[in-house]
Amino acid sequence: MRATTIHAPGDIRFEDVADPRIEKPTDAIVKVVAGCICGSDLWPYRGENDVTAGATIGHECVGVVEEVGSEVSATRVGDFVIVPFCHSDNTCAHCRAGVQSACVNLGMTQSGQGEYARVTQADGSLVATDGMPDDHLVPSLLALTDVMATGWHAAVAAGVQPGHTVVVVGDGAVGLSGVLAASQMGAERVIAMSRHEPRQEIARAFGATDVVAERGKEGEARIADLTDGVGADAVLECVGTDGAMRTAFTVARPGSTVGFVGVPHGVELPVRRMFQKNVGLAGGMAPVRRYLPDLLDRVLSGAIDPGRVFDLTLPMAESAEGYRAMDERRAIKVLLRP
Amino acid sequence: MRATTIHAPGDIRFEDVADPRIEKPTDAIVKVVAGCICGSDLWPYRGENDVTAGATIGHECVGVVEEVGSEVSATRVGDFVIVPFCHSDNTCAHCRAGVQSACVNLGMTQSGQGEYARVTQADGSLVATDGMPDDHLVPSLLALTDVMATGWHAAVAAGVQPGHTVVVVGDGAVGLSGVLAASQMGAERVIAMSRHEPRQEIARAFGATDVVAERGKEGEARIADLTDGVGADAVLECVGTDGAMRTAFTVARPGSTVGFVGVPHGVELPVRRMFQKNVGLAGGMAPVRRYLPDLLDRVLSGAIDPGRVFDLTLPMAESAEGYRAMDERRAIKVLLRP
């Protein structure tokens, strides 16, 4: 098959690779209908993470089941499925506790920007739609495989409740999804920190009541003003950098929780400040599978339209251009079609 | 008056100092009936914190109200009162949210190991008993001013629920109080990490179902065994060192929370591990006042006897010996009588 690969920082190719195949009886092979590029794919692209030269890249996709292993029973060939970026058996103690991202049989989509992807733990991971979905729904279904569920997880981890004032740090696709999640959970006020006009627009469409364009100390001062000096009831940290984390702890009111879902890079948690302010931290890699049934209902009912975060669609063969567009912030999130 | 002072690491004196006096109309002066030495007092004693030479030390006491400021109305001269180590107005936004330790008018007891102590925000802070308590209750009432409420806060922050398996890291007075708190909250299994036989005994009396004497990797392995490799549902970190914190995160199951109440010293939080495991951190300086009414009821009804953590009582004039005994771990916690 052909798939997107990374050879070195900045070196993305779309080329022939070995077809994924059933390796374990719990596997399934999915023919990709749509994949996309994740903010976390930019870490190796920018040389912040190690790169295995020639490895496939991309952990988000939806598609049609092509083949299943001998122990797969719930998933059928021909099903249109949402593939959570992390695969889980959905039966172990961690899965039963709702932390599928810590499953004892954890797997991850490896070629979501290619023609086919292998899903380990197919029965525990995949959620099928009832028949083939309308094409216009594909972006929103694709968003459920990672960003929307990740933004949702940030809001759950931060303990967002109806009536809350919520601050979302980060205006990438995850941050925007966090705005949508907080809004769906009944937050009265959702303050999006965003400098970029097109992202501000989506934030407002997703339910942001306020937008703070300033960053760092200025942004923190603006939020102090907006919250009468008290701080936010819940904060979603959707970036993963030290600066974003510091802002999150600064704007959080005492007793609140920072929900974090950005893969931490160079973050030193301010433990003394956390102690003095009684501000907690919760979150991590999102247990996508846990939220999928509910989020799927919300997409199908039209309650949410998380696919709006895709502002550029390219043929998969042009995935390198997709990376450039996201790296240069010309695009929020890029959808790839085979 | 005479009070305990610190002049340098290891240099504790009991000497004449200026009488505390009403400085603001919201103040009260309490004649100390009993004070005590806190584990956190050992930080300056050991030179880990800066010392202001000649400053009074001691933030835990109970006593009788001697004098009140002109704006004090709920507190009356002659009341026997429990003095939370942190004083709060109990009316600001943070207090109303249950985080009295972040009160905008925060104060702290300064001479709890002396004959008199000034309480700022008397009405918001002090909780009076109904008449003079029996003398045998004094140790347990004194424990409510800090350690018992702090252990309780650790359990609240960690989200202890009925049926949980809880690990308590630290067998100081706070850790033991954490065991008692978890047990009161209905934890099915409370695993106390303690090497010291007298502390193990109190831990068991407070409700520990298991005691793990090993530390570090060995202790962590023992807890993995005890929890079938899953980990604890909630972990109370009651020490404040990096090693204790690492153990806490290691034994916590994915999706759980480490409740931390030990003032962090040299702690680097393992943010990547927290992310991968989805283990949160919550807690900080305990909002004692929030828990006082409930804890007072529990003491008066005989449900809890947190005064058991005092295993040495000395005249206040011998406070220096009290510090030595705690520093050398000859005593768990020292009660001082004027």
C-alpha cells in the first residue's frame, strides 16, 4: 500500500510500504476513508521527538473494515468504523475503570495517513456506525478518533460543571474541541485563549463566550480581570509546553483543577504553587473509547460538529504539504483522503 | 509572655518575647491550653528552610479566648477554641469554595508553642466547643488544628470513596491521620507504608488493613502484589519529598489521584508519567476550617481519637527537647503544655 512516512525532521513522504496484515487473532485491518494530521505529529516533524527513519506516521483515521482476525466477533467486514487512536481490549481493570488509554493490551494506530491501518484489539476498540455515514459527516467522525475526545477528556479531567467559568489554553484543534466540550457540559463562560482570527471564529462557533488574544502575563492579567480576580473554575491545558502550563496554573482559582491533554514537552510543574493554591492537575492520554458512544450520538444528532476544525483537505499523496501547512500555522488541522 | 523561638537550625529556646496583642479589630488573643510541634517545624529546625533568628515558632494550639478585637462578634472571651493553623475570613470567594487556606485575608498562628497566640480573622477561623472540654479530649482537639484536618484533606483530595483500596505514603502524624481519614470515609483496604513498629500499631488502630514496611522499589513491588498489579484507587502522599512522591505515583492505578499535603521539598513531579498513566495530583495546604465542624463532631462522638498521634507530652519550657525527640524519631508528635 501507499502511506505517509517520516524519514527525518521535515522529511515527510507518501510511498510504498508493506501492507499491514492480521498479526494477532484480535486484529482487524481497516481500509482508510479519511485520515488526518495531529498536532502531536508535529513534534517529530519539528525534531522535538526522535524519528525512526521510514516509519509510517498518523494515528487518526476512520474507514471500512477489510479483514478481521479469528477472535474478532463484534466487528464485521464492511463496517464503517471510528478508530480510536489508542486501541484497548475494553475488558481489563483499567478499561473497566474508564482509562482505556492505560489498557494492559494497549495499541496504537500506526498508518492512519495511509491506505490501510491495522487495529489491534478490534472488538474492544472499534465503534461502528449504523450503515455507511453521509460523506459530510466524515470530518466530524474523524475528529472523534482523537482531538474531540481529547478535548472532552481535558474538560472531564478539569471537572467542568454546569455554570462554571472555564479557560482553555491553546487554540489548536484540541483546544477548540475543549471549548466545544466545556460548552456541551454546561459551562456558563468559556474563555478561549487565541491570537488567530480564524481560530477565534471557530472557538466562538464552538461556544466560547470570551476570547483572550494576549499571551503570557498579559493574557493572565486579562483573565484575572474577567474573573474578578478569583480565577477560573476549571482550566483546560491543550498545548503541552511549559509556558502554557504556567498560564494554566496562574489563571486557575484555588481548589480548581487543570485538565491537561497536551503531550508535555519541557514542562516543569510548579509544585509549590500547586500546593499553595490547592490547584490540582489531572488528565493525560485520552481514553477515547470511553467517550466514543456518547460523542458519536452527539455528532449524529447534530449537537456537535467537531469536524469544523479541519480547514484544509488534501489528497493523502500530498500529506507533506499538509505537514507544512500545519507547521506554518496556515492550517488548523488537515484532513487527508486516499 | 514566654514562647518557643528558633534562633538557628537546631537552636530552639523557650524565652520571653513580646506579648501578642490585638492589632486589627478582627483579631483575638488566645491563652494556649495546649500546643504542639509539627513535622513542618522540623524543616527550619533541620536547616531546610530559612530561619529568622529569634522568631516564635509553632502554628498549632487550642486554648481559651482572652481578648477580642472590636469587630469580633461570634467569638467570646472565655470560649474554648480550636485554632486552625491558617486563619481565614470564611466569607471570601475562596473560603466560600471551601479553600480557606487560600483566603484573601489569610493568616497563620505564630506562637502556638507559647503562652498566648494571636488569631487573625477570629470569627472566620475559630471553632468553639460547647463549654470547657474534658481534659482527656484536649489532645484530639489539638490534632484537629492541623494534622487530622491535613490527613483528611489528603483523603478528600485523593478522592477516597467507600470500597477503595488506599495507600498512605508516610507514617508521621499526618500520614497516620490520613489512614484514619481514609478509614472513616469507608475505604475497604488501607495500606499504610510504615517501617516503625509504634507507628504501625497506631496505623492499625486507625484502620490500616495492611502495613508495608519496605520502602522505595521494594515497597512499590509489595503494593503491586497487594493490588493484583492494578495499583491503588487513591494514594495519600503525606511526606513532601521527591522519593515519597515517586512512590505515590508508582503505586497509583491509572485514572486515580495522588492527594498531597506534605509541603514539597525538592519534589520534581513526573509529568510524563502522570500523562501516560492518567494519574492526577491534588491537594496542598489544608483548609482546616472547612473540615473542623465535622471533625469536631467525630471527636466528641468518639468516632475518632486523633490525639493518639501524641506519644510524648512535655512542659512547654522543654520544647527544645520536644524538637530533638521528633527530629530523632523518638517521638511521633509532641504535645506541649504551658
